[in-house]
Amino acid sequence: MRKTAVLRSQHIGWHFYKHWVIQGKRRPIETGAEKVLKNKNITLYKPEDFLKEKRVFEKVEIIGYKNKPQPLDQTHPDWHEKPLLSIKDNNVLLEGLKQARIITNTVQIQEGLPENFKLNDLSREVDQASQNVILSSHLFDAEQKKLPKLKDPNRPAWNFPRIYGITQERRNKLMTYKLLQLLEFIADPELVKQRYVFEDLYFSFPFEKNGKLAQFELKGDIIISSVKPLTPITNTSTENMNLPIIDPIDPFITFNKENIYKLQDIYPINPSVNAHHPHTLFITFDKEFVTNLYEEEVTEDQIFGRSLLKTFTVAATYARRKYGKDVKILKNPVTLQCVQTDGHFFHFGVLQLNTLDLENESVKNIWYQTPMQYMFETCSYKFGKPTLEGYNNQIVRQLNCMYNIA
């Protein structure tokens, strides 16, 4: 077959396109009729005057359809002259744990967990199940979403290729829930019946300190509650124990300052629930959500301070629900455990709440905590094979110990 006829053929669609381009630019021919009519004083009209009817739209306000947003000024119903200093989930304190201890009137007796926390050995099957939890949460989940951009401080202008995978929020939830399921599986069935699990609870605790009005508005990511409250840890006197000094820094620095607010005491677990006593608080950490006010990396000490603030908020709101809003020194101290994690590191803490009078120098609250611990070194694919290296079984042992504390 010769190709000459095919190559000489014309594309009809192209010709139609060029034809419409030319026709679209054509202008009407001037005939001189308009000039003649104007000379004879004949009125001229445009076609739009007859073809399009002029409609006048009347503005109608429908009552109750949609409320207008209130202006954020002194006319707002929740406006107060005295500003409120608040801290929320995405905030961290500038001085971390030291600043949190000053605000909550808390001392730290020793490094590590209380002496009654005994770590029991776990079987090889539990360790293997724990490693499977890590792999399934970090590698085997089917979620594929665009992850945050990679950044290199040494090359700030370099654009890395965008990567897809399991988000931090998803990874945190999978790790926490799967580990809880593992703890319930190896625990006494009668003990498991005394535990409830709640998710995404909102706590609010207003207070005054040094003449300033403040409020903690924080969320409990996962709360384990119990039928019976935890027993106090120690009777040690805190009168001669001193709080840290961060002068000349104000303890309320980096707090949000606002004039439109509501003061609310909120402990969301209803007393009618059989297991309404807080037992262990799980806090998830996402570095893309929890940020420093000055756009710096969140430090370990700031993570420790976040653990104390959230634990104190949950314990304090529970104490006010139990003993009343005007309570100062508690008859029976409130004890609450805390675990903060990002799926890789784990931070454990225990708070004994003795007083809600945050300016009392004779009676203070007591805080125990462990150093930052990592559950593994690396968890990734190597040569196409899922690999977990540097597994630390102490994390599961400490979690198991906390779950069984009564």
C-alpha cells in the first residue's frame, strides 16, 4: 500500500476549527442605515431592550434560617474585660516540665515510677505479639495518604519527592488500641470487666493563680476508667519541697490570651457510669499538630510538661466533680497514670493530686515519671522485607504493670 494518498489527506476537524475561528472574529458590515435614520430623527433601540426583561430583585431576610456570626468585639455576649489565659492541645510550654510544675504546684520526689510498680516478666508469645503490633501499625496497614513534606535543615531549598503511607494519627491509634487489646488478653478476666475505655474526651479546668485567670482546655485521647479509684501512692510531706525557679520568665508565658470565653468545669464521664473513676490516660503526640509557638522543634522537656498538664487536668476535673467546685486540699488524694506516645517513644508518668490550691506552699501535688523510652530502633522495609530492629520489651512490661495497678 502506498502512503502518498494517506499523507496528502486533510484533517476535516482542523478545517472546521479554523473556519469557526475566522467566523468568530467577523464584524457586522457598516451599511450607513443608522446614520440615515438619525438624520430623519427616528429613535433607535437596541435588541436587548426588547429581548431581555429588566427584573428588580428585592432583598428578603428570612428569620431563623441562619444566624449571623457574632462580631468578635465588646458586643459579643461572652466578652469579658479580664483576659483569660488558656492552653489547648496543640500548645506546649516554653520551659516544659519546670513550667508545668510551677503552674500545677507539683513536686517530683524521685526519677522513675513509684516503688509499688513491679515489672513482671512476660512470655515469649507476648513479646512476639507486641512486635507484630508494631509491624502492623507502622508497615502493614492499608492506609496510603500523602505524608508531610520531608525537610533537610542543611538544604532548606531542596524539594524532596512527596511520599505516601500511614499517617501519624492512624499509627498512634493502631498502636494504642492493639497494645490495649494485648494487655486485656493477658490480664485477669475479672479485672478486665472493671475497666472501661473512652476516646476523645474533652476536659476543662478553670482556676486562678497569682491574680491571673487561666483555663486548661485539653482532650484525653484515650481514657481507661475503673470501677474503683486508684489508691494514693505516698504520705510524704511536701512542705519542705521547693518548686523550680524559671525567673525572669512568667509561668504563663506562651498561653493564649483571649477576652471572649466561657469558664467551664467539665469532667465528661457521667457519675452514673459504673466505671467513672479515671485510671490511665493515653496521650498521642503528632509533631505536625503539636507545635512550639516560636516554630522550633518540640523538645523532650516540653513533651514531659505536656504529660503533666494533661494528667493534672483530668485529675483536677474529676476531683471537683467528686468533692465540689470549692475544694482546696483533698481528703483523699486522686491518683492518675499517664502514657504519652507517638508510636515510637513512650513516656510514663503518675500524678498524686493532693490539692487544688495552686498557691499553697505547705501541700503540693506529687509527680513521678520515667525518662523518654523507645520501643524500637527502626521499623521499615529493607531489601523489600519488613524489618524490626532494637525491640525493647520493657515498654510492654510497664504498660502491663500500669494496667494491673488497682
